[in-house]
Amino acid sequence: MCTSLLRSLSEDAELLALLPEDSEAKRILAAHIDATVRKIVEGEDERTRDLSGVLFWASFLALAVFLVVVAADRGGYWWLLCLPAAVAWLLGAPAVLQDASLRRRDAGGRPV
């Protein structure tokens, strides 16, 4: 959660304590604080990581590293292994970042 949001909620709570009990502004501010906290809690429950996607795409990154190591070790025409390694890396790197980030997802794990 963002520290600026926590700071804002803290400031709102301090202001709420300073307002008179019978004030309309106090009821409005209390409702605002309640709605903000509820939205934060509900949002945290819905955001997940796709672990199976992370593992799948991390295997592509491992494959890319393996192919480059083999090509460097053997030399010659083995350097052509860098082509599929580049493809595996270009597919895997952004996909790992997408699946590892906390996002709202549907039942299939795809970002919403």
C-alpha cells in the first residue's frame, strides 16, 4: 500500500478527532475514511500473483541462459543457439514481470 495514502488516512483521522461530535463535517469525514479503508481492504484481497505463469515463463528465461552458455562453451556454429535464446528471453522477461506483479485477475489468472 502507498505510504502517501496511509499518511492521508492518518491526517484525516487526526482531523476527525478534532471536530466537534455534533458536526456534519465529522460524519462526512468519518464516512470518507470508512469508504477509503474498505476500498483498500477489498483491493488487497482481489490482487494476486500468477505463480504458475511465473514458473512457466521463468523456465523460458532459464532455457535462454542455458542456450547462451552452451553456445559460448562450444563456439563455432553453436552461436546460432543465441537466436532461439533471444526469442525465449524476449517472450519470458515481460511475461514474468506481468505474472509476478500484484494485479486483479479473473478465474483463469489473466489480468483484468
